[in-house]
Amino acid sequence: MKATLHFDLPDDSYEFRAAVEGVRSLAALHEIRELIRSHLKHGNPEDSTAKIEEIREVVYDSLLWVAE
């Protein structure tokens, strides 16, 4: 099975980047999910601010392609 995507560049450049970076975004979501799960299971309420900052960094890094 094959799929071919067609984009009219530069008009569809955002959609093109979203398609190209989709796997990276999915990986970031998985990492965020695991960070939250681990913190809820093993974390300490006093560590919540640090964990939230770590998660925020993952989100920020995963969205860098939007600014390009």
C-alpha cells in the first residue's frame, strides 16, 4: 500500500511541515505521556514544579518546527 501527498508550495508550506514533522510530534506526545505517568506513579508533590518545567521543555522543543 502506498500513499502520496501533494502540496502546493509555498501556499501549503505549513501543512507540508506538519506532515513532515508529524512523527516527531507523535514522539513528543508519547514522551510527555510517559513523563506525566512516571511523575504520578513515583513523583513527589514537591517536585511537581520541576517536572512541569521538564514537560514544558519537551512541548517547546517539539513545536520548534512551527517557527521555522
